[in-house]
Amino acid sequence: MRGVFQSRIIVLALLALISAGAVALFATFGHLNILRASLALAAALVVCFVFSFINLRHAGLALAVALAPVPGLIAAASLGGTVEVLTLVYLTGFAIALFLADDIGLRVVAGSGAADAAVLTLEENGAASGAAVIVASAFAALLLFAGHHARAPLVAVLAEFAAGASALLVLPYAASLLPFSEDFVGRANRLRELRERRLENIAAVTEPRWGWSLTGIGVVFLALAFFGSRSLHATSAVAHVALEIWLVAAVVTAGAALAATRDWRRSLSVLVALGLAALIGCWGYARAGVALDVASWLALMQALAFGAATILLVANSARPDGDENTTAASVRSLLGKTSAAATSSACAMAVLLGLSVGIGVVAIALAATVFFAGIGAVLLQPALTIAIETVAPRRSAIEARYRVN
């Protein structure tokens, strides 16, 4: 894998891909769509760069995070698609790139070289990032069965996969070529210490008593969102397959979480946390009086794809190593990944609220979905995992408790 980072052929291939995609983009869209797409993408890039720099404190790495999904996005844009679909696709790729960059930055601060940090990050997070890409693509693919208007979901499937894969491949390679000075190490160390002091209270959710309390709060929100979303109206084109699509989406999420974390407890908590975000989105649609047709359902699925990527990557970082218990791994995850989850969620909310000019109340409902996905990643998912572990503890925890050899 190290040889990949020494090759310059990838850079030439990406430049060719960007050029071909740009030509196809201008050949496909009309002038008005080109202008609107360019403005939306430029605004998203600026917002994501600013938030990434605040989180990473490295201008080059922040720029790489903002640009990493773009090659795949431009290539997918050549197939057509609305500005809203492509913007939501970009946010999923951005979340994957930000988590990878955050981990690379931490490894560089710990003393690794840039190339070694990129390789180790891919080894540890590559499976979870790949699972996030697959889930994001699968969510959009499920809507191919929701009626005869299959072009928009098909474009979204290809775009989700292209942007996610682009972020997964481009970001580590770009980071391996960047210089990391002593000033960056000092800034990053000070920032990490500041985060740890501020996150001491959040880490309390990994204690069983607080985990159970937060789980109870999550159950209350689940009940409210469930009954609130029952008034959501679905068009005839999607009503007959709605239940089947949600069930398959749940199976896909659980399977991806199990493959990434290798822990059924954490996989169940990922599923519940994402389910809360889905119900919140449906509740928002119901309150706004938006009918669930293929277009609105696709937007919700893409927002959930972003949420799935965020929750999966946080859960993967909390995977116990060796004899380490889940509580210790969860504390490490919250202290190390809360900033990435919060930053990506804040960027997504800002971009979606900016889109509200074009798509109105739907953007607000999607922003609420993203917000609760971020809450689920940072608070509900770890708390629910700890609550489950108190009922069904891991074997290593039982052996440590009773000193079984």
C-alpha cells in the first residue's frame, strides 16, 4: 500500500477525470443549471473548508478534505442530476474525508510521518469508510424500486459511490504529500488538550448510570418521532414498497455496522441511532406537510447516508482492542472523534439551511435529520452500547470481573 503513495500516476488520472467530468458537466447542464450548481458547490466548499480548518488547524489538510469528494462528484455530475442531489452526495464524501484527516492529524502529532500516518489510518478506518460508502450507495439504490422515475435514484447511487470512493482514495494520498511543521504539532497538541477538557462531561455517557439515562431519553424521542411521523402522507408510487425499503435499509445498516465494528452490541446501537434520525426526518416532513414521493424520499435517504457514515465511523473508532473493554474504547472514541462528528454535522446543517432558498422546508427537515444523526453518533450510540453491555457483557468483561483465567 505504501507504493501507492509514492506513485504520481494517480494524480494524473485524477486530473484527467476532473477534466473529462468538467467537459461532460458543461455539455449536460444548461447555463442556468451550471451557474446554480457552481454557486452551490462553491458555497459548500467554502463552508466545509472553514469548519475543517477550525477542526484540523492545517490549511493544506483542510483544503484536501474539502476537495477530496470533488473528482467523483464531477464525474457523477456528467450523468445529470439536480443540485440538491449532488450537494447531499458531496456532504457524505466530506464526512468520510474529515474523519480520515482527523485521524491522520492525530497520528502525525503522535510522531508518525505523513505517509505512515495515512497508511495506518487506512488500515484502521478503511473498512468502516468502505462500509459507509456502500451504505450510502445502497440507501439510494433502494429507491429504484419505488416507482418508474428511476433516473434520479440511479444518478444518486452512482454519485454516492463515486464521491465516497473519491474521498476514501484522494484524502489519504493527498495528506501523505503534505508538509506538517513543528508549529502544526504544537497547535494540534494545544487543541487536543482543550478538547479533552471540554469533553470530560460528554464522556460521562460511557458510565452505565448515565448511559441508561441517555438511552431513556433516546427512547422518548423515538416514541415522539414515531407517533409524529404517522401523519406523513406517502404517494401511491412509494406507499406499496415503503415498509420493504425501510426493512432492507435496516438490514444493510446492521450488516455494515457488524462488518465494521465486529460487535453486535455496537451494531445494534448504530441501527437505533440512525433509526432515530430517520424518524425525525419523517416527522419533519409530516409537520411541513411534504408528501413522501420519490424525490423527497431520495433527499431523506441521502441525509441518512451522511448520518450513517458519521455514526459508523465513530462506532468503528470505539471498537475494543484486545482485552480492552467497551467503556474504555468509548471514552477514547468520544475524546478523539466528537470534534470530527460535530464539525461534519455542523457543515452539513449549514449547507442544507443554505439550500432552503431553493427547496424550502424540506431542507429544514433534512437539517434536523443531520442534527439528530450527529447527536446519535456522539451521545446516543455510545450510551446505548454501554447500556446493552451491562445487560449482555462481553466475555472479556466477565473474565475481568470474576478473574477467570
